[in-house]
Amino acid sequence: MAVVPSSLADALHDRYTLERELGAGGMATVYLARDLKHDRDVALKVLRPELAAVLGAERFLQEIRISAKLDHPHILTLIDSGAVDGFLYYVLSFVRGESLRDKLNREKQLGIEEALAITKQVASALDYAHRQGVVHRDIKPENILIQEGEAVVADFGIALAVREAGGPRLTESGLSLGTPQYMSPEQATGGRELDARSDVYSLAAVVYEMLAGEPPHTGPTVQAVIAKLLTERPTRIRTVRDTVPEGVDTAVAKALAKVPVDRFAGAAEFAAALAVPGAGPTAGWRRRTRCGRRDRGRGAGPGWRTPRSPRHRRRRWPAHRARSPAAAAPAGS
């Protein structure tokens, strides 16, 4: 277990007691902390020193206030932020559960219903934020937390705050925001004017991983992943998991389109496409024929009855009648 830096603990001692490190990501290290004023556990995130060094603290804190205004049941609330002794930090409610990344590391793939339920909740959070003018820019399994069976999205507005506060200095530093496996093509190529469709792409990449067991594009290096992201179409989900409904596969493929205009306009539209009733038969699913029997089409296995044609039924009818003495007797006998 990583030791909490004494300099950080000393800097925050009058407001928070840092108990232990919970994890570290590309932009920040997160600690379990005790809020001394309100006597509660919180998640305190401290930006990486090299990132904090190129940001203007005042601008970062100004930008991050935007996300503090977001109020939605599937958005993790920002409750504090600040700068002290060279550290830039922000504080979120502590979720007593696990991240979607933890869950995927353990299970690799999720059941279809569970994956779609998580997607619906995340899409609801994104749709709300987009209507407030906030694009997340870093949707990934690490930023989706599961508590009591409900999905909660963390770090809303953080990537944007870092981007706006860093400005040209961030580009010059070579620091990268976002995670290549879940970046939209326009984000991967450095686009600044990202809209809701970029988050739709990232969410679709998460859905893809929940169902297929890995992100749509993988590679040994960041450059290799981005090269695939820009030039290759991902393998369709049903190629690797044929129990996924065709409609779900088609919706995810559309959301992963390389050109924004070819995707869904927003997260709500994507979620609606995933939820269309009878989205399509899947391998192994039973379907009804016009004759009312269930079959799997040609080549049905043992125990499955293939419907007979009307002509076939007519051909068998006389033999059936002949077996009945009453029916075979001449009229008037």
C-alpha cells in the first residue's frame, strides 16, 4: 500500500485527514480522507505534480466550479476543491462500492442485461450534463462507479478544467488528457471543440468492452491504439459474442463511427437505440414461425419441429382419414 506523502498530509491537516491511497490515474492520485468539518469519508483527488505545474491554479479552480453545479442521481457530486502548498486537489463523495474497471478485471464480460442497465444510467447522466453544456471528455470504466447496483459517473468537467487551465502550456508539456482506448477520433487528434457525440463514442467503447471483453481498439502502445482508432473499424460485437442482439450490435457500431455526424446526436438517443424492443434475434434465441411452432430455421436440432408447408399437409390428409374407420366408410353404409 502506497504511503501518503507527509508534505500533502501536512498541507491539508486542518481540513482533511488522509487515511490511504485508493488509486492513481493519468491525471490524479485519489485518497480516502476524513472530512474533519463534516465528520465523513470523502475521496480526495490530487493532480499529478507535473500536471499541476503547468496549470494556473486560479483558472483551474474557476473552471472546476462548473461541475459543482451538476446535480443528478448518477453523477458523483463535487463537494470541494482547492490549492495549497503547490497541490491542486478536488473532493468527491466517497462511494462504498467498486469501479466498473474493478468489476471488469474480475469478470471480464458482463451479462447483457446488466451491461445495458449500466449504460442506461451513464447515458442519463451524460444527457443531463450535455444539456447543461458540460462534456465529460474522459468516460472510461475507471470513472464509472457501482454502488448498491447503481452506476455513478465521476470526474465530470475535470478534463475540461485541466484543458482550459493549461492552455498552450499543456500541449507543449506533452501531457495527454483522456484514455486512448476510449477516446473519440476527434479527441485523439487534438480537437478542442468536442461535443456530446465525443462522449457518445467513449460510452460506446465502454459498452463494447462490457460485452466483448476488451475495448474496440487495443495495442502495445498509445500510438498503436490511436493509429487503429483513426484507420480501422472495430470487430463487430456479434463476431465475438453471438448472443448479443443484432440491434445492440448495430447501435454500438453506429456510436463508434469515426465521423461525429454519423453517430447518435446524444447519449439519450444512443440509450434509446439500445433499448428498442425486439432489437433482433440472436444465436440460440427461439423465434415463432407463421405456423405457431418454435424453431431455429433450417438445420434445427433434435426436438425442434420445422413447420410443414400447406401442400405437404394436404398430401398427408387422405392417409390420415384412411386410418379412421368412420371416416373411410362409404356414405350411407
